[in-house]
Amino acid sequence: MRPELFRVFEIAFPAYFLLLLSGFLFATASGAVWARRIGKDPDVIVDLGLACLLMGVVGGRLLHVFADGYFWDYVHLCTDPKLVDWKVEQALCTTERYKGEWDAVKGVCHPVAQDCFAWAKFWAGGLTYYGGFIGASAAAVYLLRRDRFPFWKAADMAGFAVPLGLGFGRMGCLLAGCCFGNETSSGFGMAFPPHSPATESQFKLHEFPTMNEWSHPVHPTQIYESAFSIAIAAFCLLYVHGRKRYDGQVFVAFLGLYAAARFLVEFLRADDRGGLLALSTSQLIGVAMVAVAVALHVRLGRVGVRPAPPSAPLAA
């Protein structure tokens, strides 16, 4: 685990956001190359990538605040910090990281200072993929209509560019230590260092007397999802794109395949996920995404939105 990749003039560059940004840049660059190959303006894709990055962060943060189980913590941080319980060891409570106050009666740490903007501090961690997807999709619909760019052609570009970017982003999760999996005794298990999110989670379950311990081996679900994402990108680009029967089919394939893969990976996740009916928020949204993918496939295939004549093959 390496939360910071490097520092410049004492300014830390978090691994998660650098990898996330790299994924967006790579996805945007591949989309711009694709646009040029089909005779469209690549500047539209560059603008689209920047707008999707911004709105993706906004959407990802908002869904985290409302759906991952931290809503009231953010409210209490603004109104009465003593109602927020941080289950960390006493030795860490007053450190620079937490700046808290130890409650000996409850055995928890309370934040001291009020912070009415904690919910907006996305750089401190807490983004959800589906929130980002919804936010980025809203930006895409607006910009593509404004620039009169064929919507479903652009959606097909997203069908291989987005999972490619996700492959980078999930490796950032691995370096940050978030999005970890359940404990496992299999050969796939990975232990995270002291004070990592995995160790903190296991400390809360009273598996360790202190957080200054390496975690028990857990499923590296970050790697699983990164591998799924890259495989989906390759499948959509190298197989579906050249055989599509209508514009939008690549996007539909990505939507359904990623939702199914994420649904399965979620069963191995151990971090706080929110949700209902014994399913996480992402699983519930994933079920809806599969239904949307099926509906789009039926509708677009029936209407017959035919693709343009095939252009030169895209490079992998």
C-alpha cells in the first residue's frame, strides 16, 4: 500500500487520484484517436473528457455521502461533532491524523472541531463508481447535444474507453488501500500494512488490540475489478466494435458486462458499502444497469440505428 506516490515541495500527490486522473487521460486520449479515425472532431471528445471528470467526481462524492452509510456522520460533523464515533485506538485519537478527543466511557474517539464541509472533501477519500457514472453521463448528454455529435457513436467510444480508465483507477484503490475484500486463506490473499483501511476494519471487529498490525490476508478486490475492467475494454473494442449491428451496441455490452462483474466482486468486498436487502448499493444499482442494458439492446436493435460503414480497424 502506498497512499502517496511522491511529494513535491512538501505537497503530497495521492496515489488514488493520480491513477484516477491517469485513467481519465488515457480514456480521453483513446477517445480522441477514435474520433479522428471516424472523421469527427477530436476536440469534442477532449471537452467531453474534462466535463466527465468534473461531474464524475461530483456524482461519485454525492452518492458516497447519501448511500454509503456516512450521511449522519457528515451532518453531525457540522452540528455536533461529539455525536460522531471514530473507532480507533486511544493512542491515535489525539494525533495529527485524527485531532480527536478520547471518550473513555464509550471507548471511542470524537472529533473536536466542527467541519461543515467534510462532505465535500473528495480528496480525503469516498467516491462511488456509479455516482460518477451517472454524473458523467449527465454531462455527456448535455455536451454531445450541444456540439451535435452523434450520441450513440460517442456512447460506443465510452464503451471501451471508460472500462480502460477504470482499470487504472482501481489500481489507485489498491495503492490507497481502500475497496479491500473479505479475509481469505487462499493464495490470492493480500495483507495490508499497519493503519491501513483493512487493518482499521479488522481492529473495529476486535481482531487486533491495536491498529499497528498488518491486516489478515484479504481478497485484493481492487485487482479483480481492474482485471475485469481491462478485459471488458478489450472485448468491447476488439470484438463487439467490429461486429456491432447498431450504434450503441458497444456501450450496451459494456454496461451489462461491467454491472455483472461488479455485482460478483461486491460479494467479496469488506469495506462499508451501504445498501438494502443484503445487497450493497452498487449491487442494487448494478441490477438496474443490467435491466437498462437489456432494454436498450431491444430498443436500439428494433429501431435499427445502423452503424456507419466500418472504418479502419482500431488499434488495441
